[in-house]
Amino acid sequence: PAVGTGQEAYSVAMLLREAADALGREPRVQIFATDISPAALDRAAAGVYSETEMAGVSPARRAAFFERNDEGDWRVGPEIRNWIVFAQHNMLRDPPFINTNLISCRNALIYFEPSAQNKALSLFHFSLSSGGFLLLGPSESVGEDGGRFAAIDARWRLFRKRGADRRDAGAMGELIASGRWAADGLARRRAAASAGPTRGANAAALQAVLELFAPAGLLIGRDRELLHVVGEGQRHLAPPQPGPFTRDVLKLIRPGLRAALSTAIERTLRTGAAAAYAAGEGAETLTLSAHPVHGLDGATDRVFIAFGAAPAEATPGAAQPLDKAAEQRIAWLEEALRAERENLQAMLEQLETANEELQSTNEELMTANEELQSTNEELHSVNEELYTVNAEYERKNDELTQLTKDVSGLLQATGVGVVFVDRALNVRRFTATATRVVNLIQGDEGRHLSHITHQLVGFDLCGWLESAMERGAMQEEERCAADGAVWMVRAAPVRDGRAVSGAVVSLIEVSRLVAAEADARARSAELRHLLDWVGAVSLQFSSDGRLVGGSGDWRAFTGQDVADLRGSGLRGAEDRGWLEIVHPDDAGAVAAEWAAAHAGGRAFQLSARLRRPEGGWRPVTLAGGPEHDGARPLGWFVYARDAADAAQARHDADLSDQRAAALAEMAFAGCYTLDPAAGEIDIDARLAALTGLAAGAQPAAAYEARLSPASRRARAAALAACAHAGRWSADVSLTLASGAAAQFRDEGVVKGAALIGALTPLDGRAADAALAEEILRSSPVEVAVLDPATLRILRANPAALNNLGYAERDLTRLAYPDLLPEYDAAAFAALIAPLLSGERAEVRIETFALRRDGATYDLSLSLRPMAGGARIAAVGRDLTERRGVEEALRRRTEALARSNRDLEQFAFLAGHDLIAPLGR
């Protein structure tokens, strides 16, 4: 209770974690951190502490149990945070937790009234298990509850529970609740004990007085039980008989007095008046008188029997003698009464036995009720704990749900392909982008990753992931996919505590980055070749202005070794470096121009003089500038060229332009510029003369009308793909101005919003190949090219794609036996084995093929080797139409046969009918 900022709860958790590690055990720990303030609970549950608050925590514990956040504060790690449940709880009103081993309530009881402190300590005693510990603050103590808690360490206020367990405490609470009755009973017992000696003395004195002055007699109750013997009254009692003892006076009195005694008792109890009778006992005649004794309420509840002379208040006249008939009648009645009394006594004994059993059952029920009440209290406490834990779990579930949504949104926004796998490489979840590389579909969650193919060429993805998880470190590689795209594949192991529980595979397409790097390398190479071609020497610098390299002839040109200059700066002020070879009169201007160009990120050019290796100064043209990757400078370059070669360079440039123009005239049959947005094409004079179109701008449809239909489709597909590749190429059949058709290669590049294209004539072999390609595309027969080693489909013509219902990208991911349900990979490999060995030139089969939608159709398949067995051509014909015609022909033939049989039967019957009359 009173968790405050949570430091107490986390400290206990850290001590328990260290103790468990020292013992080499993994205990099940649950810590309930409670407070009445929701704000304090939120602060404690966050588990974030500043550097000042962490001053007392050792570096070892910081490293083991805390981690830094982005603000530089310390956050409690999940290992001990998962042990603690933070919940709002009023220690005086809410039901206490049960079966706790330790309660730490420091510096909270000092703010309570004494009654509240006692109540809290009672609840702590109830909550602790047997032998549990209680930790209080330095200014707190158990007070009057010292009998229920034993001090373990008085200085640090550590106590142990002693005495009854929780159920005994509950029973004791029930007795305390009925304390008034118990106190009254105790008072009565104490009063009786104190009055005991006096009462005993009075009773002895009273007995002595009765023996001196009272007549011999017997005191009898309403049920005729003998209560007291006065004087010599025992002389009239018969000796006890063997058997159970009884207090019935009629059984104890002498037989001669029994009838008179019975009549006297009955009359006195009935009338409430005294009665006297004469009775004989042998030779002695006695006067037996019965006197009523009234109780506090005035009723006659006892009878005193006096023997001897009748008292003065007896019935007037002499004692009444009993005749013989009356005595017999009385004897018979006494016998009947005795039998009834015995029956009643048996019934009473049975009732007493039943009452004892009921009383025992009632006691058991009371005990069970007490146990049920105690159990109910425990269940109520458990229910409160479950409610608290459920609230905590619900809050955590909400946090996890929101976190999952945030992570999903982040993954979708970044466009990164991600695949989550467990330690056994079973797929847990994946993003849509990942399906571009790994052939995952909805419902593949739970499948092993090895059962799913991917597009990465020559890459063992599963083995690579196993290696990453065994090493427990992140690793990444660049891999090329089957479609030519380059992907960065990164594996990051996921840890559950200290063990690796899975991995996250990130797939990032870096095709553009790789292309940009290659383009940058190509441009650098072109620049170096250009500088070599124009006779210039160069230096290369990093983006921060440090020299990183130079051309090989820099030493021959200046006398400086590039290796000695590596790492020197651009600015001559702090590190002159290569500026040492600049003429002193030019050094200031060169350094200033360098500084201005570097600060502004611009190019520069100026004239200066550099020292020759053999001595003297050489006039040069210095030029340089940044190398950009978009808006970011990748580095700097500077080159120096002998100024005396400038005129010769200009002459060479003019000659190069003339040569390039001549080469263009010889290489291309015509050029054009295409504006796709406006639908216009601008053709040059050569293309106009070739096609019979007018030179200049005109609708693009005019040029496309000169292409064959198949060529138009091929060119349109190539143009659609050039937006990503930056260039296109398509072999087309073009109608010339003469009306004849010729084969050309239509190719070009993207320049801004326009497309620059050119037509190159194809030679005979290329034209034949282009014609064969056009025939293949327009053929109605299915044609597919297979890899005999993997049986994978390398390409397929439009007829095959249409019949099977696949896009070419999806079809080329399959092996050809995947389309033939009657053949698996082994059977199909055995089928083409004679083709690969040269035993046969062709294999023909009839089977059925499986479309993408699950439908099938009959197929006549011809398999032939290509390129010396390096490829297999699969040519298929759809037999559905032929089978339909054959079936229709069969049904027609059967119908004609039935008609012939019917005609023959009709002719037979008709002939019989005609011949029969003639026979008569």
C-alpha cells in the first residue's frame, strides 16, 4: 500500500530478482503495488526516473534493470516491470489481499489515527500468510498488536506474523463481534464464584435448623422426583433396588406408604391445598400430610410430605383411612401410570438422543457456516485481486492494441516488406510489400517458411535466417530478384528475455539506390576518362573537403605524391596541402575561390600557375565543383589542364561533334521525339522519307498506323515499362513509303517529359528472329519454354497465358508439372529424359491442364528440345473443341444407326404386310 512514486515496489522487485539469480531459481512472483491516488499510480506505473532520483542506484543495477529513453531519463526494464500490478486500493475500506508473504507499508501509518492504525494492522495480519513479514517505516511500530507480530529487526521495523492463521482470525473476529454476551456471562460466573463461600455456609446452617425443628419429610417436585430429604424422612424410603437409579418418590418410598403418598401428591398439586392421610406400615400407623410449596410466580411447583402428626393447617378432621377397594384401584392406577411413565421415559430418552444428534448437527452446521463465511471472505478478496489484475491486463491489452495499430501503420507508411517468423521459422505475420519477394498469400500464417518460394535468385533464405538467430545478431545482404529488382534483405533476431524467440525479416527495394550508385560510378569513370582524354589531371575530395584520391599522372604533372596529400583540406589557411605547388602570386586568389565555391556549393574555374616537377612554372586552367546525388553533394573534384592545349582541345571537340553526327547518320534509319501527354510525334527528315510521312510534328497515331498490329502491341508494352527502366526497345515491322514491310528495332530513352526514339534496321538474322517472335506472339497454339533442370517456365506466348488464365509474371514462377495434375516433377522429368539424352526428337502425350481458376481442359502436348537440350519447348493444343466435335459426331453416328435400324424394321414389316394378302 501507499506505493507513491513506485520506488519501493521496484526496489523489492530488484532484490527478489537478484536473490532468484543467486539461488539459480525462477520463482513465480506477483507484487501488488497499491495507492488511493490514481495520479500516483500512473506516475509509478510509468517507471521513469530522473538522474537525480537514480542517484542511489548502483551502476550494476542500472545496467541490469533500467534502460535509457529518448529524454535521457531511466525507465524500468520489462523483466521486473512484468512482476508488478499497480491498482487503486483503500487499505481501510477495500477487502485485503490474501496469502501474501510480505507487506511493505512504510511511512503511511504515521498519518492515521490510533484506531485506524489498529484496523490497518489487523487487516495486515489477516492478509499475511503464516510466517509472513511486515515492513514498516522507521517511525512506526505494531503498538498494541505486538502479540500478533514478532520483531525480526527492531531497528529496520521488520516483523513476522505469529499466532493464529487467517481462519482462526476470522473465528476470533466472530467472537469479538458477540463480545457483550461473553462479557455478561463472565460477569455472572465471577459473581457466582465470589458468592460461593457465603452461599455454602448459609445452606449448611439452614440444613442444621431443619434437622432440629422441622418434621421428618420429603420435598418433591411436580414430576414426583425427590428433591430433598428433611430430618428422618429417609426412614420411610425403601432400600435402593438393583438396576438404573431413579428419583421417582413412588419407587423410593416404602410399599405401605405408596398409595397414600400418590393420592396426597395428586390432590395437593391439583387443588393447591394441603391433604392428610393415614397409612399403615406394618404395625406402625402414620399420618402422611402433603403441603403445597409455591414458587416465585405463585404457582404450586413443589410438595412437602410430612410424616407423623398432621400440621395445624391440614384438612379438618382426622386423617382419612383408605378402604380396600380404593387401595386396589389406586394400585391399578399406579401400575398403569408406571407403564405410561416408562413409555414416556423411553420417548424422552429418544427425544434426548435425537436432540443431541440435532445439536451435534447444528454445531457442525455452525462450524461449516463459519468455514463458508471465511471462504467467502477469501473468495471476495480473490475476486478483488482478479478484478485488479483484469483491469491491469485490460489496460495492457489496450496499449498493445494501439501499439499494434501504430506498428502496422508505420510498416504500411514506410513501404518496407516485413515477415515475422518464430524460432521454428513458422510465419507469424507479414506485410503486403513482402509478397513482392516472398510468395505469401492470405492464410499462410503458421506455415513453415521453407514451404513458401521466393523471388531471390540463388538465396537460401531459411538457412540464412537460422544463422542470424544462432548468432543472435542482425545481418543484411543485397540480393537480386528474378525480375531484376535489387532488395536489401535484413534479419533482426527477436529476444524473449535472454533467449531468441524468432526473427523479423525486412525487405527493402534498393534498385534505384543501386542504379544511382552505379550511375555515379559510371559518371565518375566517364569524368576520369574525359579528363584523361583532354590531358587533364584531377584530385578527388570528400564532402567535408578532405582529399581522398587523385589521377595517376598528378605526380608526373606537379611532382606531388597523392598518397602524401591524402587527408589534407581544401582551405589553404589551416592545411595548404596541394596548394603548396601554386605560384605565390596566385595562391591567395586560388584559396579564396576555393573557399567561396565550397561554401556556396558551386563550380569554379580560374587560371593559375603550378610548379613543374623539373622546376619552373606551368600556366594551367584550374576548374572544379561538387558531385551531386540529387540535392546532396557526394564529394568534390578539381582538375588542372595545361593552358597551351586549350586551342587543340577546342579543335578536337569540333572534330568529335562532326564524327558523332556522321556516326548518327550511318547508325539510325530515322529519329523522332514523342510527347505521350500531348499524343504528338516529331519525326526527322530521314524517318519522313522512309515512311512517306511529313517531317515535323504530327499526331502520334500517324506513325503507329505504319506498324503492324503485333508491333503496335509490343511497342506499347515497351513504352509502358520505360517509365521505370528509363529506356525501351521493341522489334517492329514498319510499312515503308513503297508499301513494303521492313524490320526495325524501335528504341530510345526518356528525357524529362519527352521520349527520344530511333529506328535501327535489322539484318537478315535479326529480322528473322523478330519475325519468329511476332509469329510466336500471334500464334493460337500454346507455347512455353522450360528449363529442363528445374522444369520452371521461362516464358510463354499470349495463347498459353490466355488459356491458363495467368499473367506472365505469375506463370513464370511455376514449374510446368504444376499445370498437369497427372504428372508430378519426377514423372515429368522421366518424360523428357529421352529428349535430353538424344534418344527421341519429340514426345507427344494427351493429358489435361489446370487453369488458375481450378477448371481443367484437355490438352495435346508436344515436347521438343531447343538449343541443344538447354531448353525444352512445350507446344500444346486445346482439345476441348475437337473433343466436342468428336462427341457430336459420335452422337450423330449413333442417331443415324438407330434411324437405319428403324427403317430396316419398317421395311420388313411393310413387306410382310404386302406379301400376306397375296398369299391368301
